[in-house]
Amino acid sequence: MNNYKELKIWQKSVELAVKVYQITKDFPKEELYGITSQIRRSAISIASNIAEGAGRNSKKDFNNFLGISNGSICELETQLIIAQQVNFVNQQVLESVQQEIVEIQKMNWSLKKSLVNSL
């Protein structure tokens, strides 16, 4: 599975990371090394772990990296909920991102299931 760029889950994860950068660009400057950085790193981690797992030579490794990617998805959602509660993100933006997160999570679990079934 070397061509990770063809995976819809990777493409959607990259789109989500770009969206997160757009959302966080207006966060308070004093949060640049705080929640802004943390949110951006977790968003980047989603697609990065999918790519790294796909680049490995075994389905077992790929499955493991998909698990790490899913952890990053949960981390991102948690951080965005906190950002909304401290009024850095409005409810409408949060809900929009949460819809994308749920879609990526479903894709992740489906891909993990297909990998496990093919082992």
C-alpha cells in the first residue's frame, strides 16, 4: 500500500489539517505555542500516520498506524471542544469540523477492519 495519496482517508485528513490551520490563524497570539500549536500538530498527525502506515511493508504495521491516527483524531476533537469552550471557536465551526472528524473516524475503522480481515 505504497500510494497513500490515492487513499480517500488520507485526502480528507489533509483537507481537515488545512481547515484547522485556517481556523486557528485567528487564535490569540499568546496561544501560538499553546493550544494553537497543539491543535495543529494533532491535525497534521492524522494524515501523517496514515501515510507512514501505508508506507510500511505490512498490513499489521499499517493497522497500528491507523490506530495512532485515530488517537490523533480524538485528540484534535478534544482540543477543539476546549477551544470552543474558551471562545476561540464558535459552535457552528466546531460542529462542522466534528462532522468531518466523524467521517474520517468511520473511514479509519473501515480500513482497519479490512486490514484485519485480510491478515
